[in-house]
Amino acid sequence: MKKNDNTKTLKRILLCIRQYQWQVACSLILALVTVALTLYVPILTGQAVDLIIGPGNVDFSGLAGIVKKIAISVAVTALAQWLMNHINNRITYQVVKDIRTQAFNRLEIVPVSYMDSHPTGDIISRVITDVDQFSEGLLMGFTQLFTGVMTIAGTLLFMLSINPLITVVVVLLTPLSLVVASFIAKKSYTMFKHQSETRGELTGLVDEMLGNLKVVQAFGHGEEAQKDFEEINSRLAGYSMKATFFSSITNPATRFVNSMVYAAVGITGAYAAIRGIISVGQLTSFLSYANQYTKPFNEISGVVTELQNALVSAARVFQLIDEEPQPADKSNALELEHAEGRVDLEHVDFSYSPETKLIEDLNLAVKPGQRIAIVGPTGCGKTTVINLLMRFYDVNGGVIRVDGHPIQDITRKSLRKNYGMVLQETWLKSGTIRENIAYGRPDASLEEIVQAAKEAHADSFIRRMPQGYDTVISEDGGSLSQGQKQLLCIARVMLCLPPMLILDEATSSIDTRTEIRIQKAFAKMMEGRTSFIVAHRLSTIREADVILVMEAGHIVEQGRHEELLAKGGHYARLYNSQFAVT
Amino acid sequence: MKRLLSYMAKYRKESLIAPLFKMLEASFELFVPLVVASMIDTGIRNQDIPYILKMGGILVLLAVIGIVCSLTAQYFAAKAAIGAGTGLRNDLFAHINRLSFAEIDQIGTATLITRMTNDINVVQNGVNMVLRLFLRSPFVVFGAMIMAFTVDVRGALVFVCAIPMLSVVVFGILLISMPLYKKVQKQLDKVTLSTRETLLGVRVIRAFNRQESETRHFEEENAVLVKLQVFVGKISALLNPVTYVIINLAIVVLIWTGAEQVDAGILSQGKVVALVNYMSQILGELIKLANLIILISKAMASMNRVDSVFEVQPGIQQVQAAGAGPSRGKQAGASVPKVAFENVFFSYEGAKEPSLSGISFEAMEGQTIGIIGGTGAGKSTLANLIPRFYDATSGAILVDGRDVREMGLENLRDQIGIVPQKAVLFRGTLRDNMRWGKKDATDQEIYRALDISQAREFVDEKKQGLDMRINQGGKNLSGGQRQRLTIARALVRSPKILILDDSASALDFATDARLRRAIRENTEGMTVFIISQRASAVKQADMILVLDDGKLAGKGTHSQLMESCQVYREICLSQLSKEEVQ
């Protein structure tokens, strides 16, 4: 079955390379030329040596011809080699680009649940590292394999053409090299495994202890940590020693085998030369072949592991590219223009996984301009409601309507255009502040941007930044405080100001002044707009038209503050437990 | 670099033996062409088979000596490198453990972890390769040239020309391509950033319907990357063909001049072959040298990064005579405040504005002190000064009337239990984790702490009790469970001072209230600092410190502050209803 998977992956890979088939063909032909000429040069050198026999016995005119031949083949080889490398690079990087773009495109159309259920680091390593590994390993691997095999075959042919007997000597000694190499590989493999396991253990400890250094210090745990560290470190040293030593044997050992082949060729060659079977020049050709003969074997054994790794990486990338995209909008889907803001949830069922039911039979009718506060302890599924409203996830049962239209029948684009969303995790793009505010409307003028920033109470701090609106903020707004980031996110929505809002209040409040600004900005935005607020502040909750009380994924109560308090249910308990004086 | 040498000094013997044996190996290799030459000149010419066998035997002998030398060298190189790496790792870990929070903030935990793992590995590997190659490769190159001189001066002059040309090409290409590769890496980082952004910002991107422009942006960055890669590839692809051309041209010249010399009777045929062989030997070594230089520059960069961590001196120095500091309390006895701040100012390294300014207060034994204010107001900073995680920039912090700077760090921290904002637990059993607080804590003591922290219930539910396994970071527990366990961990040591740094944020209101009550009832004589964003959490405190932008905006009980403190009133009114505020 695994074999099957591999062949499937291989077929996919060939498909990716297909559009570069002519370049691949060129590269292979060039490789052939390079190999053939590289092998031809020692023969020419040998022939030249044969023309230099002794004092007064040198054939200069013959030598001139051979020298010319050598010069030409060297020049052609060099050119062919460079072109081949260049073409290989081009193919490799183009394929990388193609596949990366495919993977990235897929990321833009897979359901949000894919991102939610896969660690970011894992997806990134698929798009970046795996693609690299796959294309480099594969293409470089292929060409190396090809030239390697060609070199071995070519060497054998050339040697046979000079003298079969000595060739037999070389061929007989070859397995020795393979045996030695595989023995070492096996031995060092287990050592490397131990080494990387121990290294993993050490990294784990370092991660844990240095990652939480403050706790370690607060509890004076440093000495124990050091002891653990040194214990693992000394074990690592032991394994590293063995792994490094065993793997470093490879080179001397193959060189040794090589030298043996060289000596054997020298002896039999000299013997043959005495018998007049071969010339001295042919002996030199043989010796230089013997020198390069074992090299491709080592390379090929390296290539095989690389190819295996490449296949694994390719499979991981394809897995991402094959990820099911979210269902397309219906063909007759409605373009929602400017929604009035009526939202109805009818018998909505939803769960992330079939085993654990989350939202069951949720009903809610929101009139235009109403405020809905969603409250409950952390992790109770408040954000699930946002996911459903924005169609980041689709409901399993029931229907959500906006202005009476089921949202499944509205294009995602136009539905989302009608919502302004400010999430608790403030995501900003690396770029200027201006670009960030204009994220929803890239064509907005500077005046409009400044106006939006003013309304979001963000203008004053932006002006105090070194380059004002053109200040570049690094990835995830590094230099900004949490509150400032939130204000920018508000400004971003303020610029578009759609008819419906989804707001996620930050659990941890921002410094008091900024917080008051944020509240004011929220209030300004909500005027006359249907708003859903994941609420943490009681002031927000009290002013809501409807409070949804969620617990463990269920909506347990809904109503106004006073009603719910009077009811003495979940809300009242929640409320009293926070503020009751004990 | 100096530091590295000091670690190598412990392995002086190994560090000397390794390169020496490598050199020995190389010098035996240099004899091979001479042996082959005499095989041709004496053996074949005189048809002397015993002589050929003798020479063949010498070749085998040289190979054997070569592998023995080489293995010896590899062994000692590995030993020295791993020994130095292991020592470096141990000392760096110990050094990092001694750093105070200020330095850790400055360097960053993630950086420390890569220094610890990645960088030291690179250094270790670099040392290993340098020991093996730094003498060998130049030795072979110059050795081959010198041997050529012993064979024939005119031929040797070809070497004198070819070696500098080769060096210029190899190192020139290296010099040009290395900075370009850095550029490629930077561009790859941009592509990675683009991918990460699309993953982390998926909701915002889709809410604003920006998928297409994100894709376009990605494709642009990707295209730049390919262009750069192909460009660099073009340059480094020159290396092999150009060196190949130079070497072979040199060989052609050698053959031609050799032919003239042979014709004149100065040189023999075998010697010409020897010269050609020496030329071939050079190429391989030059390429190895180029790779070695890349490796060295990487290893040096890593070593510098490691060094920069070593150079950071722990900012908080231990007093020698711990406990000898004079008590600054006016009178000894109960009236000395447990903790006192005297006009404390504090700025973080590199910050323009102080994070705390002019803070003064006194907390008596057994009191509960609430600290409230927005994010960035300086609450955690204030708490971090008590256990001396940071030192005050000016002013003094007194514990039991003694300046904390004059107390032993251990003495001070042993009486403080701190519960950090981020609830971290460590790999191991629950019991192990609890004993972080007190190394010899009995199960009874642990259970008592679990009772107070409201963790007993869920611990009892799990069958293994205190033997429960905890994964790294406590990932097998919920956020609320983790928080309660970290509180228990601090309580196990029955601290005199307990600091709860926003430690109940993941708890639901009811549990939070129960927890606060339990702490109040079970901590007689303990001075408790409660840091929170929730007014309800500090309302009952004996004294509330209200922080706003690093300044003490108010200090007193709830009712006093409601009267006198504008900031406090704002916070309360935004969170609590009118009745609760009273």
C-alpha cells in the first residue's frame, strides 16, 4: 500500500514537471554530453602520454592534435556543465514556485476549520521547507542519479574498450566499496538515531526550562534543572561521539577501497604493459578512471535517501494541495447589497466534531439595530457564534437568515462585506499603518483614512509615531501596545462601516484611558447597527437588547439583564458569583 | 572566539593530534604519484615484475597507513569537538540560569533557546571539520606543488600559475555568492511571513474579502525569490566548469612542456604522468577548502551569537554577606511593614518612559493588598520587584524593614510564593510539580495546598492522584485547572508573601470567588498581593493600589477610593452596577 502511495506521488510529481519537459530533456542530453566528454579526456591524456616515450622520441605533431582535442572537449564540457546546472536550477525553482503558489492558493479557499485544526508551524513547514526539500531533493537527486549511473556505465565501457582484463579486476573490487559503505551506514544510522533522540530530549528540556525561566527562577529550581541538563548532555556527548566517528569513517574507508582498486589496477596494468597488452598511456587512463570510479557509488547511495525524503515531503505538500476547498457559492447566489440588519437564527445545530454536540436548536430573532451580548465563561463557545454568522463555518442544521435570506444562498463575499468585525486577537499585517487601516478598502483616500482613525480615537497616537501614518509596523504589530492594536483594528472597520457588527471585547482590559477610548469607539460604531458582542464588561452586557448566556457550548438562557436576573437561573448565578460579597 | 579556544584548551592533546594525523595522511597520499611514476619508468621499462609487485605493495601499504592516520585523526577531532561543545552547552545553560529577568527580556527566550541548541551544534560541527581539514587541504595543495618541484622545475612553474588562478576562481565565486545567498534567505523569510500572515489572519482576510490581493502579494514575493535564486544559481554553477577548464588547461600545458623535456632527455615518461596526477589532486582539495570556509564562517557567526549571550552579565548581583544588611525599620517588631516601597521608580531596559514612578506604600503582615489598573499600567512590574526579579531604578523596596538588595536572593525568594500570569507546569508528575514550591513537601502538605486552590476536586477525579502525569506545559489540563495548580504550587511552601498575578483569569466567576474566600480563610499571617483587572477581585482587600500609567493613582480601601480616586471610580463603574459599587 505504501509502495502504491509512492508511485501515486511520483506520478503527481511528473505531472508537475511536465510543462518543463523540454528543459528536462535538454538537461539530460547535456548531462550525457558532460559525462561522455569527461570520460573521454583521460583517454586523450593517455594517448598523449603514449606519444612521449623518451629523449628524441616525441611525436610533437601528433601531440598537437591531441592537445587540440583535449582543449575542445574541455571547453564543450565546461559549457555543457554550466548550461545543465543553470537549466536544473531553473526547473527546480520554477517547480518550487508553481507548487508553492498552488499551496498558497489552496490556503485561501480551504475552510477556516483547516487552519483551526492544523498547527500554523506545520502548515508553514509544508509550504516552505517541504516544497524546498521535495524539489531540490527530487530534481538534484534525479540528475545526480542519472549522471552517476551514466558515469559508471561510461567508465565501464571505456575501460572495456581499452582492456577487458583490467576492467574485470575493477569490477570485482567494486562490491567491496558497497559493502563497506552499507556497513558504515547501518552502524551510524542507529547512532544517529540515538543522537537525534537524545538531542530532542535536550531541546525539550531547554525549551521547557528556558521558555519558563522566570518560573524556574522564582522557585529556585535552577540547580535541579542544571543537573538534569548535564545528565542528558553527557549522554548526548556519548552518542554524538559514536555517531560522528562512525559517519566520519565513511570517507577514509571509501578512500581506502579506492586506493586498493588503484593499487590493483597499477599492478595488473603494469604487468599488462610489460606484456605489451596495453600502452603506458592506456595505463594512465586506467589509473585516472580507477580514481573516479567509486565516487558515483557513494553519491548514488546518498541520493537514494534524499529521494526517499523528497517523496515524503512531496506527499505532505500534495496533501495540503488536495485539501477539500470550502463549497463554492451557489450559482444563483444572491449579492447582498446593503443589509437592513435583520438576523434570524432558526433551529441552528452546530458542532465541530460529531461526537460532541455544541449548539443545538438555537433560535434567535434580531431586529435591525439591536445589540446582542454573548456571555459565558471562557471556552464555552462564544466565538462559535461568530464563526457561524460570518460563515467561517457552516451550520449543520437549521438556517441563519440575513434580511430574510438564508446565508447559504448569499455569496460569501457580499455577506462578509455587510459585517464589520473586530476580534480579540488583533491581527495586523506587516506594512504601514495606512495600509492596515485601508485593509478593507484599499482605494480609500488619506483623508478618509485619517477620518476613520479619528473616529476610532486612534489618530492622536498614530500622529505621535515616528512616520505617522506611514510608520511600518512589523509582523503582528510588535511595537504597538495591545490597546493601540485594538484601536487600529477598530479604525479598519470604521473605514468601511458595514450595517452589521461583530465585536469581541478583549478579556484583559487595556490601560484605562485607551479602554475608555475603545468603548467610545465601539459605541460610535454600534449606533443604529445590528451588533453581536462577545462581552466581558457588565456595562456592555447591561445595555444589550438580548443577552445570550452560553455554558459548555449551549445557549442556556436568553433575554434582557433584568429579566434574566429575575429568573434566578444561570445568568443570575454567574452574575452573583462575581459580585456577591462573601 | 577566545572563549571557544579556552574550551578547546581542555582538549589540547586531541586538538593537536587530529590535524597532525590528517597531515600525515595527506603526505602519504602525496607519495602515490611518485610510486606510480617509478612503476612506469623502472618497472615497465625494465620489464621488472618483482619491482612492480614491490611498488604495488607500497601502494597498498600507503593506503593502509592512510586509513590508520585518518581514523586516528577523525577520532580525536570528534573527541575534541564534542568535548568542547558539551562543555560550552553546560556552561551556557548555567549562565542563562543566572541571568535576571531584565536580561532575559532583553535577549528574548526564543533566541536563548536557539543559541542553546542550534548555534552550539553548528559550532561543534565547525570545530570538528576545522580540526580535520584546516591543515590537510592547504598541505595537499602546497605539498603537490613542492613535490612537482622535486620532479621538474619547469613543470612546477605550471603549478605556480595554476594554483593562484584556481584560488581566485574558487574564492571569488564564494565571495560573490555568499552575500547573495543571504539575500535569498531574506526573501525566503518574506515568503514565509506571507504564509504565516495568511494563516494567522485568516478570519480578518476573509472578513474583508482580501484573499485575492493576499495571493497576488504572495506571488510577487515568490517571483522575486525565484529570480534571485536563479541568479545566484547561475553564478555558483560557474564553479565546477571553470575550475575544470583551468585544471585541464594546466594538464595540457604540463603535457606539452613535459613532452619537450622528455624530448630533451631531462624528464622521463613516468614523471610526466606523476605531474599530471599531482595536478588532479589539487582540485578536490581546493573545493573542500571552499566548503570549509563556508562552514567556518557559519560556525563563527554562531559562536559570536553564543558569545554575546555569555557576555551579558547578570544584572542582579548577590550580596556576599547575605542577611547582614541593616534593618531600616524604625522599630523592630510587629509594626515593621512586611513589604514597603519607598518612592520606587523603574524603567525597562531601553524604554523611554518609566514603567513605575514614585510608588510608595506599606503592606503589613497578614494584609491583603489589591493591585488594579489596565494592561501596561505597571501592575506586574510592581509585583516583580518584590522578589527582585528586577531591581528598582531608584528608590527602595523593603521586606521586613530590610532593603531587598541587601538580602540573599534565596532568603528573599524562599519566603515568597508567586503565581505568574501564564500558568505553566512542567513535565513530570503532579507531585514533582508541587515540590517545585518546597523540595521535601509531604503529600499532606500538597493536598492542603490543592484544597485551598480549589484544585482538590479535579485532582481526586483523576485516578492517579498526585502521580498524575503532566505533559510539557501542562497541555493535558485545561487553562483553569493549570491556574489552580500553579496557585497550589505557590501555596505548598507556605510563603510569608503570596503574589497572585492575575492568576484567576481562566476561572469561572464562581470558582474565582470560592478561591478568593479560601485564600482569605487559610492564609493567616500571609501578606497577599492580588493583581487583577476585575474590580470584584480586589474589592475586599485591606488596601487597594490603583495604578495608572505607572503612577499610583490611589491607595486605600474600596470605599475610600470610590470617594477619592477618579480612575478607580471609572474602572468600577465600567465593570460593576450601582448597587455593587456601594
